Amino acid sequence: MSARLLLRAARLYDPALGLDRVADLLAEDGHVAAIGRGLPAGGAEVVEGGGLWALPGFIDLHVHLREPGETHKEDMTTGALAAARGGFTAVVAMANTRPPVDSPAAVADALARARQARALGGARVWPTAALTRGLMGETPTDAAALRAAGAVALSDDGRPVRSAAVLFAALKGARQAGLCVLDHAEDPDLCADGVAHDGPVGRSLGLPPRPAAAEAAQAARDVALAAAAGARLHLQHVSTAAAVEVVREARRRGLPVTAEATPHHLLLTEEAVAAFGAAARVNPPLREEGDRQAVWQGLVDGVIDAVATDHAPHAPEEKAAPFASAPPGISGLDSAVALLFAEVRAGRLPLAAFVDRFAYGPARVLGRPPERIAEGAPLALTLLDPEAPWEVDPDRFASRGRSTPFRGRRLTGRPAGILLPKEEGACP
Ligand SMILES: [Zn+2]
């Protein structure tokens, strides 16, 4: 992208600003310079926007990019390119790489890799840092130093903190540093070595159970600790009706508690385990229809602030293992926006709510201003082609991860790229 860019005749839609019109958008030096009809190109690179919608840049709060340590699954560049292809202008990378991101030096290293990925056309990658040293759940990390190094949040995602005392101390540190804690709330003792929801399908397949109560119990504990610590808590990949109620109650009390849901928990149940095997193995597991409906209702109501993919790529040979020994995780970046937009088309999610849960909500969780389509605002747009037919075909994903229980779904509407300044550091 050159320093000047003209998006011509797209539908510009930014519901928080009351913007909804077909117009040109001229960007200069990384900012929106003008919005109007018939703007002169004047040497700018031109993107023909006819038929496309331009939306405030989407942010994915939850991705695993596997670099350093497991680049056979994904690396920062393939992940950032999959994000861009999937319509995300920024993704929040979890800290459970090998080694984990638990020091200022590791954050700096992640930011350097992110800048390289960005220079190759990928989305911005914003790193989180571990909440406890080595993700071991024993010693809180230095939240202030991690924030100073560029971490956007703290998370031990994948390794729920077992000790309430350790979590309480870590939450206090996060509050003092002004960082949100992104919380994978599943009680590790209740989960034990469970791999599937404790429901009819999991039982019929004889899979070790991972009970729904493990999520709600841990979520309630963590909300209580966050409230006492005065910290901002964000519950990741909420999957049960009971956990949605925990969030709803916390919000009713005015606590700074937010939550996300994944496309798979919003759209699938444990039936997918019977149909797709290990491609449907995730933590927390796919639940029953009543849970799915409750999570969906939370998304529509706004109790769930964000759709996040929990993009967790693995190598094909790893996911080819039997269900109980295959690693948990779905490759989600390529398909998430198209999957949820299909729900907008079907009338189950208002368009303004769709934009909120993908753009404004994630920004709120991170405590940063949302992307805006307005003169003077930094350029960060998600483009959508609302009429394009598309099939979820993991063989054509930009991600190295090819495992998805949405394989073969036929959808109408898909992301059509992102617009970001050419030269931009990865640090927000
Ligand atoms: Zn998780």
C-alpha cells in the first residue's frame, strides 16, 4: 500500500458514529484524510470498493500463533496473514508459546516478530504476557514491566490458575499495572484428564468428562477475586449457560467483567464430536444445545462482549490422533467472520451487534479506543463482500492449521481483506 490510498464507492458502516453511506474514503499517512463522493485519486493507490462494505477494524482477542517453539503448527507470519485474510486488523496473541512470553525480553521478541509479519501483509499482532512465571500458576509475573515492554493484557490461557491465593496476588498486580486479565476459567481439578463435555454424546463415546460445572465454578471464583482485587477480568471462550449467568450477574453488580465466545461454542454442540471427531476437540469442550443457546443469547444481549476465535492451529498429523490423545484446538482465523456474518444474513444477529462484537467490544476489553471510520482517525478497516459465496475449505486456509469442524460449510458473504497503513509498528 502506498502512502495514499483511495477506497472507492464502498458502503462505509460505523454504527457508533451513525455512519452508513456509500462513499469514497481517502487515506493519507496512515489516517483517514477524507470521506466523500467522487474524491480525486491524485496518484493514490485505488481499491475498488463497489459492492464491498468497509467496517471498523476487527480485533480477535484470542489467538495462538505458536512462535517461538512450535512453528510446525503456525508461525507469527502465517498466523498474521490468516488473520488479515480472515478480516482481522489486529489479533491478541496468547503467551503459551515455547518458551512462554513471561518476561519483558520475550514481549520485545514477540513484538519484533510481529513487525516482520506486519511488513509481509499480516494483521497487527498484539502480544499478551503470562500472568504467572512459566505459566506455572505459582509466582505472578511483573505486570508493570510487562506492560512497559508492550504486553496488552495478561493471561495464562490454557493453564487455569489453580491457587486462589496466586490468582488474587496476580490480579492485584494487573490492576496496579492497568492491565486486563484474560482468564481461561476451568477448574483444573474438576477437569482432571477430561476431554469432552459431560453429556449424552461424550458419554456414549466413552470419553473422559470435562464437566460444565468446572467452568462456572472457576468463573465465579475468579470474578469474586477480581472484584476484591479491583481488577479487570475478561472471561475467555465462555461455553456454558451457567458461566453466562456468572457474567450477567457480575455486570448487574457493575463489576468490570467482560467475556468472549468463540464461533464454535456459538454455532456447534457436542454433536459435532460425533460427526467430526478430533476436529471438534476443544477446551472448554463443545456443550449441549441449551448451553449453546445461552451463549448465543449472551452474544445478542451484549453480555458477551466479543467474538474471539481461540485460533489454535495444530499439524495435521497431530489432529489425526484418536480423540482423547489429539491436542485440543480449532483453526479459526480464516472462517470466523464469514461464519458469524452468515448469522447476520439469517437475521439472528443485528449488523450493528456484529460490528460491536468484532470491533468495538474487543477494544473495550483491552481498554483502548475502538477503530473509527472518520476523518482524522487511524486507518484500520475490515472489508466485507456480503454477497460472495464461500465454502469453508481448510485446504485453502492461510493458516498452517487445517483442522475445523466447519469444513464443508457453504456460506454467503466473506471478508475481503483489511486496510492498514503500510508502515506501522506492531505496538498499539
Ligand atoms: Zn483457553
